Amino acid sequence: MQLLNRQTGRHAARNAVASKRVTRGPARVSRSAAVHVRAVAAPVAPTTATTGDDLPYRMSDVVMWSESKRIQTQVLPVAEDTVTIRSLDWDRDRFDIEFGLENGTTYNAYLIYGADKTALVDASHEKFHNLFLEALQKELKAAGRGLDYVFVSHTEPDHSGLIPAVLDLYPEATVCGSKVCISFLQNLTHRPFKSQAVKGGDKVDLGGGHVVEFVMAPNLHWPDTMFSFDHATGVMFTCDAFGMHYCSEQPFDADVKVLMPHYRFYYDCLMKPNAKSVTTALRKVKDLPYTMIANGHGPILRYNVSELVGDYGRWSAALTKGATSVAVLYASDYGFSDRLSQTLAKGITKAGVATEMVDLLSADPQEIVAAVGRSSGIVLMSPPRDNVDARTSLAAVSSAIKAKTKVVIAESYGGRDEPVDVLAAQLQDVGAELLAPPLRLKDLPAQATYQLFEEEGTDLAQALTAKESIARKKAAMSGEVAKALARLSSGLYVVTAQHNNARSAMIASWVSQASFEPLGLTIAVAKDRAIESLMQVGDSFVLNCLGEDNYAPVMKHFLQRFAPGADRFEGVDWSPAPATSCPVLSDAIAYMECRVASRLETPDHWVTYCEVINGSVTNTGARTAVHRRKVANYY
């Protein structure tokens, strides 16, 4: 494959006019033709084409995963002596169960051909076993190369799942990663391999100017994350950071307006809980002359690098400048501690409180003492009871925690959890206050579990900022303005949403019709509402209209404060809507089934635009209840 020369890779490409054609994916393969991933389906032949910049790329056959999901690989040059192997997961609709995907995702790996040595940066998901390894071997064979190094940005399975298979093919390759990364990989591969633990500032010379420098960037969003910067090309390999879940044949960020909602949603779900780590990582790389971000998911950042990296800085700074923060203490690579701690952190940040992720199994005790000491609240995921490092870390937590610090304790479901009741007793003995009884897990986490943990995180943040929040709302406008604004009125509704085994509801009064064709509505949803997670783009919900003669009991029920994970529909009569299966309240006088089409962010709400797909009037003689407020400072 023809590679980019230095001028094209570093300068001309940044000024090129981006192609506006974005392919959404290959034609769907019929279910009758579907086969499992280990056999290659042949409905779409391998193709060679070019991007809008005339860069040649090659697409593999489409293969079916689990009989209904299309997967495919794309190979193309991205810079001088640098090739990407993009694993296109066209139909993946959820990522790690806790948040939905609208346009699938990709897993991006890279080959760097130095004059003397060749390096692979990351690998792919296990589902791409045959496709990825075939592409890798074909590229190396065409270049007349073996594989000398594997740079592992982090060990999350969607990027490192095929590292053992790569090492089977190229056993002489040296794996470079952080100290924690190498330890994780040893547990993953279960056999010896050549390795080199690297630190920030360490470099590997591949020859021909391709000197790769490593930057440690822990908790973005994995404890062992590192960036790799190639001084020859200005390409910085960042894995999860600066990525997005968006799958298309367009390999670069050609249409930033289309990509921006996906980029922001990805940040909110994965990076916002790690805002402090984001600002630290940006500070470490500010003097590196990077011109391209070779990320791990979605389009590679080529045309809008400064803008999109700057967004990370602005979003993270806005969150971390507050005085209130929570230390989230978890055990990396143990049970579901990583995933559940991230979900708790997401709930905390939804309420405008910063989080600091700390790994109990690798953090220095002094680091733990410092993090706990500067935090207003603590989340403690149960670590393995037979781990020496965990016991040392728990002792550091007990020594540093301040009296009356609010604490959330949760099980990790790793099989060897330190009993949460013991942890609760230890922290209460040093003056900590439990926000609620410890969160317990009896089964593998389902979507309802993640919803519970997110709500618990939001409750903790709201408890820490209750007084400040009330004062801020009262100071936002004068009393007379608040009374005047309260004269604006609208109908009274209950929004109900459901996905798998997770359900939620909220009272809504900020509802307005927005379009006729298609019939569209806007609904304002506070960022810290539990239902917000079930009202992402592509999600469905029901808008239940309350009548003026019988709204009071329903309104009273849904205005009460629910405990995290509580069934908001207990004692409420409802039935599933015909098109979406979301709850329709029996007391509603009408309902509309809606699908979220887009969202607009405001400082404390999401303005959700949705299209109505079905509806019915259940009480033709009733009139809609009108919501009137005395003041507009609060609901």
C-alpha cells in the first residue's frame, strides 16, 4: 500500500478540504446468509477505495457476529510510515451495558514502520479475531516486516483482547506498557512474554526519526492508560481519550458537526468522571507538537485537533474548578469494580460534582491519603480481601478520612470481596457518615444495577451540595423576576422510560411542540435526573398527559424522593405502550410514544427534541392539567 510522504502526512492533509460523504456502512446482509464470526460471510467482496483526500483504503469482507451484527476491517495509511487497522463494529448498540450507541463503534489499531523496527499500537476486540489477525499479517507481509514491539495503551479487553493472539504469531515482539499494564497482561496471557515497563518520558527508537515517547495518562479511563507520541509524524496515539463511538467508512473527523454530539456523549460517559485526570494528561502533552490524534474509537482526529482537544480541556476545567469533589476508590481488574465505580462517578458528575478515581491496588498510600483528605465525599468499592496492597490502601483511607465525611460503600462482585459491613463499621469508627446502607450485588450486574449505582452517585453529590444549590438558585434572579417568570405555564406530564430491566419516570412541565412534520416535541430534562440516562439519542419514552381533575395523586407520587434503585412505579397502575413497551399510566388522559432525535445542552438541563411515533387519547372528555408555580427559582 502506498504510504503518505512526510509533507502530505504532516502539513497538506491538515489543510485539505474534507469530503462530505460519510458512508453509514455496507448493505445489510440477510439473516439467512448470516454465519458466526469464525466463518467469513461473502455477501460483500473486499473493496479498495479512496477517502476524500485520495488516500487508498481497503475494506475486508463483511462478517456476521452472533448472526445479527456486521463486522469488518478497514486498512489505510494515516501518516508517513503509519497505517491504521480499524475494526468496524457496525451494529453494536450498547457499550458495557450502561450506555447505548447510535452508530456502532470502531476499535482502532496502528502500525508504525520505523527504518529499523516495526511497532503495533493496540489490537482489537476478541470478536475480530480472524479479521484483525488476517489484516495484520497481510500488512506486515506486504511491507516485508515482522513485529518488534507492541505498545499497549491500556488493557481494557476491547483493545487488548487480541494481544495474546498477536504474541502467538510474533513471539519475539516486546510488549511496552505501564507497570500496571504489564501486570494486567501477565494475568491475561498466562504465559511468559518479552516486556518492557515504561514510564513517562521514556522513548523507543524505531529508526528513521520514528522516536516514540510515552506519556502516562492513568484513569483515561483505565488505571494503566498511556499515550504514545511519534516525533517523526506528530501523531499521538491516545486509545480511549478523544474518541467516540461512531462507525463509518470515513476514517477522519471530516464533518465535525455530525460527529460533535457523539464526541460529547462519549466524553460525558467515560471521561467526565475522570476530569481531573483529563486536565493532568493535557498538561503533560501541552508541549508535544502533535498534529493528529490517533484514538481508539471512531474517526481519527485530523482536521479539528485543536478544537476537539480544547473541548476536553474546557469541559474538564468547568467541572474541576468547584470546591466539592468525591474520591472514588476502586480495585482495578477485579470483578465489576472498574465498571461500577465509573457508573457511580458518572452519577456524581451529573450533579456538577468532580470525581477523582483512585485505584486501591496500585496507588501509593500517600496518593490515597492526599485524595481522601481533599475530598468532601468518598465512594469505596470493596477490594479483594486477600490482597496485601488493598489492605494497605484501606488503612490509608481510614487514617485520612475526615469526621462526618459522607461515604458510599458498594460490593464489586469479584468473588473475594472484603465484606461491605466490615468496611462500613471501620469507616464509621473513624467518624464517617454512610449515605445509605452498602450497595450489594446478588447477581451479575444488569442495566438496572448500573441505574441503581448511577442514582446512588447522584444522591451523594446532591447531599454534598444541597445548601449551595438552593442558595445558587435563589441568587440566580431577583424575587420579582422569579414571580414574573412563574406566570409562564404549560401542561402537566409524566415522562416514563424503559430499557431492558431499567425503568424510570419524572414529572415534566417544560414541554412544548416543536414541529409538525415530523411531529416533534421538546422536553427539558435536568442533568441530574435519573431518567436522563434513558433519554439519549435513539431512546424511546412515553409522555403521559395528566388531567386537571385527577393529577394530584399522580403528581404527589412522582414528586417524592425515591431511594436509588427504588421502583418508581410501585403502587401505580400502568400498561406497556404498544410501540415502545414504555409505561403508559392508567390515570393519564392521553399519551404519546416518542423517540429522542437530538439534544441541546444548557447549563443545567438537556433540551431533548423527540419525534412522536404513536399516541392515543384515553379520556376524551378531560382537559390537561395546567402547571402553575409561585416562583421560578425551582420546580
